Amino acid sequence: MPRTEQLRAVRFRADKDGCLSAPAFSGALIAIWKESRDRPEQQVTLLLLDIDNLHQLNTLHGRDAGDRAINAAIAELSRTAKREGWTLGRIGGDEFALIAPGMTVEAAFLRADGLRRDIDAAFAKVVAKGQRCTVSIGVANIPRDTKSPEELMRKADLALYAAKEQGGDSVGLTPADDMVLKSSYYSAAQLGRLKGLAERKKTKEAVLLREALEDVLRKYDRE
């Protein structure tokens, strides 16, 4: 079967929300990766998403609250996938993945952070006041992080774990990329001061960096 037909057949098995099952998503990832090798950009980026605090939400407020959060995430992800031309899959109960062909990891990181905020806003509309529910996203890329689609999922999972380690409600890259970003853009003196501040505040350096980024984004969003 030609690759384009193979991809079409895989996508045909999507549910009414446009979500592929985990096996179908794996097939789509391989098919999209094979197609990308014939294109100039030759990039495939994977976004892996997990809902934070869902277990706590189910335990304290009942499964209906958890189901509302999951449905809100699916609706937002489906809209994004349709608008961007991405492929959406449901990997687990509260874990989802998006394939973004031809997108650099830098562009995907920024888009993922916007998606995180959109999903958080969707959660706020369906869960009761005082119930905290957010999403974390891991971003990995071929060829930046790996050369194979099978390894790409593992790299994205490591990036998601890094986001969770930051306290959740964040976007993570693979650990090596995170260290490169820090060492490339900050001086040794700045990193030393950052480490000292993190120790005084009893938090992680990445959490403080994310707070600073949010302040900058809010500042320029008002212009």
C-alpha cells in the first residue's frame, strides 16, 4: 500500500473526536515519518500531554469532575489538531499525543505553551472553583532528539517527565535540550544567582525560569 494510502487508512480509524487509538497513532507516526523523508523540511515533532492532578480530582470531587476535565482537553486538542493539520491520538486514559510534521522543536515548544494555557482555560470552565486541574506537555523532535519514530515517543516521555518535575502545568524538552538552553543563554554568574535563589525559595531553578518567562509574556501581551 502506498504511504499516503496507508496514512489515510490509519486516520480512518479515528473516533468521533478525531482521536486515534494508541496502536493507530503509532502507525500514523511511522507513516508520517516515512512521508517526511521525501520533504525538504524532514522534521517530525511529537507533543505528549498528560493531565496534572486528575487522580486527586477524581478522589476528592468524583469521577464526573475528572470526566469533565478529560472531555474539555479532548475538545481543545481536537480543535488544535484540525486547525494545524496535526494528528491526535489518545495514548492512555488522560494522556494524549500530537504529531506536528515539519515543525522545529523551538516553534513547537512555543506552540505547546500556548496550547497548555488554552487547555488550562478550558479546565477552568468545567471544574468547580478551587479545583486545580492543569496539563503538562513534553516535546521531542526528529532529527534533533532522535532518528526513529519509535525512539521519538520515548524522548517525548522523558520531556513530559521533565515538565512534571518542574511542578506540572509546564512544557518540557528532553533533559539534554533543557541543559543546552540554560548553558547557551545564561552566564555562569546568572546561573549561580539562580541556583542560590532556588535554594532560598526551596524550589527548582526551572520553576523560577518559567515564572520569569510568564512575566515577560504578560508584559508584551499588554502592548
